[in-house]
Amino acid sequence: MVARSKPNELRITRVYDAPVAAVWDAWTDPDQAAQWWGPRGFTITTHSKDLRPGGSWDYTMHGPDGVDWPNTTLYHEVVEYEKLVYDHGGAADRPPLFRVTVLFSESEGKTTMDMTMTMASPEAAEQIKQHIKDAGGNATWDRLAEHLGMQSTGKECFVINRSFDAPIDVVFDMWTLPEHIVRWLPPTGFVMELLREETRVGGKSFYRMVNEAGVELFGCVEYREIERPDRLVSTQEFCDAEENLSRHPMAPVWPATMLRTVTFTAEGPQSTRVTVVWEPIGHVTPAERAAFVEERSGMTQGWTGSFDKLEALLAAG
């Protein structure tokens, strides 16, 4: 999620599959911002917005616990489709938390968002970094990707990003070598056994997962694209012990077939960002689509637990 150029800065870079005008509008239109701004489970109410140097955006963020958080964003620079500079996190009773500079650039129909948050000190940067992680604030930029995808395709998807302190080839191996996959991919509390693993285009894998409560799950994965070390595309379905298509025992209206696209981006020689995009494919009923959208917070929690395990394995070498 975060790379640094200075000790008192946090930096976030994302590439969105949308033209810069669409990304800019998603940022600056209050109606669109209400669809994605903030961690999962949060909503916002805009009271006023004056998008110009010296103007402000006054809004209230509503937490899932019912707590309201008044916010005032103070704009310093506004260059349409190119740049925003503003103070974030302030309100009538508190000063801003940090200065934000966001640069937007388009290439081949895709937009790079390069954001730098500047704090008063390295210690403040560490505190803000931990606060963002604890509050699930990283999901804000995943929600933006989901919103842009819905705007352009009309399809719902789930997106999650995570940066790891390891070279891209090492991270790619953690996703493709069976001895690594079973150590980190299963949800927290589950143990995974690969009954068959064919990591090749057209290859099919079959796995079993079980937890201490005795909940047993079987699943099938079919690989559609493998481009080392940049991209993995596969489908995933729940099945029974004989590999017949079935449904999750605790989610009977979950979509039958999911498409998972994983991209790997080198953020430096020793840093790799992983982006997971999950979406239902095939025949999807309205009830299944609604269940998928409703479960985004749960998917974030599940992937976060798996990513935490992957991060620990990479740190251990």
C-alpha cells in the first residue's frame, strides 16, 4: 500500500482502468465520492463543496458503529485532470492531520493516481500509517476501483491491494508453488490441502480446507492465464469431494463461479504490489449478485488475514 520518498511521507500509487476524466470526476463529484470515499462500511454526507484554491469540502463521515466524523478538506491547488493539493482530516475543532498531493496521468486509456501524504514528522507518519491500517483506510482506493469498474462496465467486482517487501519474482512464486500456497492462502483458522495442483494454462487444481470446528470445504481452480511474473487469471468454484459443482455450505446463494485476476507490480527492487480483482461470471442471479456485493467487507477481512500470513512468511525468508 505504502512506499516512501521521505521519512515523513506516505505514498500510494494506483493504476485504474479508466480515462483520467472519469477518475477526476469520481474524486471531485460529491455524488460519486459518496459511492466510494472512506473505508468499507463507512458512508459520507456532503454539506458543501467549493473545488478551487482556497475552497473547501465539508462532509461528515458516518462509521459503521454509528459514530459521525465531521471533516473539512481545504484545497490549495486544483489543476483539472492533473493535480489536487489539500489539507486532510481537519474540522472546526481540530487542525488538519496532513497535506495531500495527488497527481493524475493517463496512458493508453488507464489513469495513474500518485498520492503523497506529508506529515509533520517521521513519527507522525508512522502513527498515520498504523491508523490507516487499523481503520481499513487502504480499502478506499479499492472501492474507487470498484466504482470506476461499475461506471464503465455495469458489472460489480471486488478489489483489494497489498504491497509486500519482497521482489516480484519471489511474490509470484508464493502464489504459484504448492508448498507456499497452502501456508498462507486459506482463510484464518483453516488448513488447506492441495489434492491436485496443475499450475499451467488450462490446468485444474483441487483442494480441501478444514477448520477446528470441522467445517470442510472443497474447491476447484482452473488457470486461464499465467504470465510470469505479472499476472494470474483463474476461475474458482466450490465443489464436493468428488469434484462435482456445489455451493458454500454457509453461503448457498453465493455465485457458482468466480473469476480471479491477480496482477503483480514492482514498486521497487524489494517491493511488490499485489492487486486482486474478484467477480462473478456466468449465469448470476440477482440474489447471488446482491450476496456478492453485501459480502465485500467480509472478503476484505478474509483476504487481509491471508495477506497478513503471506507478509509474515516473506519477512521470515
